[in-house]
Amino acid sequence: MFERVAIIGLGLLGSSIGLAIRENLTGVITSGYDADPAVRERARELGLASSIAETAVEAVRGADLVILCVPVGAMADAARDMAPGLPAHTIVSDVGSSKVSVAKALADALPRHSVIPAHPVAGTEQSGPDAGFAALFRHRWCIVTPPQDTPRGKLESLVAFWEALGSRVEVMDAAHHDMVLAVTSHIPHLIAYTIVGTASDLEEVTRGEVIKYSAGGFRDFTRIAASDPVMWRDVFLNNRDAVLSMLDRFQGDLERMRQAIDAGDGDAMHDLFSRTRKIRRRIVEQGQDDARPDFGRGGSAD
Amino acid sequence: MFERVAIIGLGLLGSSIGLAIRENLTGVITSGYDADPAVRERARELGLASSIAETAVEAVRGADLVILCVPVGAMADAARDMAPGLPAHTIVSDVGSSKVSVAKALADALPRHSVIPAHPVAGTEQSGPDAGFAALFRHRWCIVTPPQDTPRGKLESLVAFWEALGSRVEVMDAAHHDMVLAVTSHIPHLIAYTIVGTASDLEEVTRGEVIKYSAGGFRDFTRIAASDPVMWRDVFLNNRDAVLSMLDRFQGDLERMRQAIDAGDGDAMHDLFSRTRKIRRRIVEQGQDDARPDFGRGGSAD
């Protein structure tokens, strides 16, 4: 498959890829780079890659696969930065949450290379090199969005790579990816950020009260709303059209629920609240979430 | 404190109270009742109370404390049902998520009894007698909203009872409770139900895709949106004004974020996304949530 993999950007995703390769792909040599010297230093301490380079050019030298793990708005600069060291045969991929804009940015920056964008649908609210763990991708889907002219062999290598890290892989059109992720990830994050902001700005309810009584549901939103701000700013700047289109639907549906509450229309509420349970059941059945009550939170707080 | 406690309604909350008394208050005799014969049968099998009665009147006979654990819209009927068996000295309390309307309904139904409404801010998305567990209330807040004429000794007994089950107790005005819970619990549930509904009605994205890629954030909303439909319908019917007032703020804030995305205003997004992290940190510090990445979900799916 690949003998040398370079990881550019050593936050949650980059560090997890380094650790997952070490655990699952013995013999593969990894090199890592991060624009932040403190992160490079920490990455060396944590052993996130076989070597941590001082420049992007140095990191990608000799690599068969380069994975860009930087915010989607930083992809083009990261690609240009490393370009002078990039071998001609190297596959360039990424882990960004929006794919149309990344595909374009990388193709523009690296016109002579095989760029195959990808998106492992996995993450936690934590960020930085200490947040990574080797099992992050296990049982999670990785969506690969190859441009039409992608050589079949290169695509197969990238798919095999993600499968080796424990992922299930789906190949998809980039524009469709952006629509799917707008609803399954981007809008949920936007909503979570917004309600946490709303709650912290109230006059009638103090911030201390919001925190104290967060176990009633609010705390789940704060988890998502603790995700990396730069990463998420870039997602919304780069997947604007799909996000706005999905947001339209949500705002319309929310307004209808508002009217149902205002009118005391219990049937409309009960109807919606009953339908949504089935989706939950299928998510648990398909191994995408854990059915334990409260995820064992009760126990862990002891 | 109390020698005999009656629990009316044996779903998640009622069954957890029964189990928590057995674990924490040795010697206290409990009796349970549920309007559903199948639930009573299951409650006997599970040993949720010292005895399970066939009628509410029988269940409350001789009780010092009765706790109504039924949806808030069913409180008045449940109170009237048991009234003929209720001793004069008995304290009547509940676990409902809205307090102004419940206080009024119970006071109207039981004009000669001490009614002290309460709300343990704890729960999971699961419901029914099998969902209960003794640790549900541990490290969680229980808000007690006594009417002004509540005898001090009775209030102290109820506070001591919840503390014995592991809760921390806060005494609060019922109207303020309803405002606090609107933002920390009711609006988050409404939003979660709505986005799960939106996602399941799309034409561009299939329901199968929504489920497959739910690990990007959406699955957290489905957990909340799997909560009991009748319970939540009743909450929105009974806490309408506070919910609508908080929903106004949220809708306004969301519209502003929409405009920021439309305008490509990265600074407005970054500003909000940075502020919300601090709240998360305080929730974890105060033991109201678990900081483990992904709550160990990665591991549990193995």
C-alpha cells in the first residue's frame, strides 16, 4: 500500500492518524509537521509519528501519501507550503469537513499531483496533539470524494489505507458529501454553538444556573459547542450554500413547532416527538452510537 | 424522615426513585403504582418497590410522602385518583419538568394537603420501568419549589430525602425554575426533536445517509430526541410562556448566525465559537458532565 505517510497538521485528527498507523500498519514510516512549534515539540514527546519535521517540505519528502489535517480554510496554504518537497507520484489527501471547496483549493495549489479528498466522519470536541487516540476511526465511516480523473489504483490504495485504520469507506460525489454533512454535522454544530451562546447571554437566568442545571439536556449541546473554533469557522465559510439550504429547512420546521406550542397543539408535538425515536434506534443498531443510559456518565462522576 | 414512601408512576423516574430508596434509605418502606397493568407487573418482577399496589388509593395508604412521577399533564388526574386514600399529614411531591402549572394543578386537586413540587434535573433518553437505575440522581441537582405557606419542617424533610438519594438540592421560586429549565432543558429538547425531524424529511439526503454519518454531531441530537413523547408534549403544553420567550432569543440568535454565514463573516463565527468553550469547561469542572473524549463510545463499539 503506502510505505511512507506524511501528516501535515497534528491536532485531533492528525495525531489520531499517526497513532492509528502505528497501531494498525506496522512498518509504515510516518512523518509529521505542524506550523506551530509548540505542537511539533509535543508531537515528538507523544511519539505521534516516526519523525517530526521542522518544515512541511522536509515532512513530505519521500512520502507516498500526504494527509492534510488542517482547517479547511488553511488547506491551500498548507499545500503550497509543502509543494517544493512533494514527489511526483505522491497522493495528496485531507480530512476536511467540506469537500467541494477543498478539492478545488488543492487542485489549484497542486495541479500536477493526484489529489483525492477524504473525510473521516469521526471526532470529539477536543483538539490539539494530546486529544488524539488510535481508535478514533474504528467503526466510523470515511467518505472519499475522488475527482473524475482519479486513477483507479490510487483510489484503491487510499480506500485500503482507511480500512486498515478501522474505517468503513464510502466513495461519494463531493457536492453530495457537502449536502449530507451539512445536515448530519454542520447544522448540528451551528445550532449547538448558537443555543450555548443564547444561554450565556440571558439576563433572567444566570450563567451559573445554566451550568448547574445543564444535565437536563443542555450539556450535550455544550459538548459539541466546545469544538475547535477555527476549524468550524472554516467549515461554515467553505460549505456556505449547503449549510444555508439546510438551515432554511430547519428554521422553517422550528417556526412550525413554535406555532404548535403557541397554539397548544399537542398532537403536532406528539407526532414529531414519536417519529424521531425510530431514527435513534437505527443509529444505535448500526453501531454509530452507544445505547447505555447516559453513556455511563452517572457512574463516572462517582 | 419518612417511613413510607409511595411512588405513583413507574417509568424512568419512578423506578429510579424506588431503586435509589432501596439502596440509600434502608428501612424505608415503598409502595408503587402505575396506571398501566403491564408496568405494574414488570415493576413487581424488578422489585422496584416493597409492594406494587393495584390502585393508587391502595398505594398511598399510610404513606408519609407521595411522589407523582407521571407526565406533567397527567398530574391533576393522578392526584385526584389517589386522594381518597391519602392520609392528612402526607406530603405530596412530584418530579415534573415544569413547576408553575404542576403546583397549581396539585394545589387545586389536593386543597387540604401539603404539596411541595420538586424536579430532579436528571434523566436519560430511555423510558419505562426497565430504564431506572439507583444512581440516576447522584451528583445531580434537585430543585424544590415550595409554595409560600409550606411548613419549614416538611420542606426540610423533603430536602433531606433527596439528599439521601445523592442529589444536591436547591430551593427556588416555581416561575424562576420554569425559566431556567426552559433554557437548560426544554429548548434543547425542542431543537433536537426538530432537527431530527428535518433530517428525516429531506429529499436530497436519504435517511440511511443521515444514520450512517451521524457521528459527525447529529447522533447527539438523536439521543435527546429519543426521549418520551408524552412527557415532552406535556412539558411544552405546560411551560409555554417561558419556552416561547427563550425560543424567541434562540431564533433571533440563529438568524444572526445565518446572516454571518451568508455574508462570509468569519469573525462573528469565530467570536461565538470561542465563547462557548468556556461554558463547557465549567460544566465538566462542576461534575455535570464527563470530559472523556466521546464518552468512551469508541471503545464500547469494539
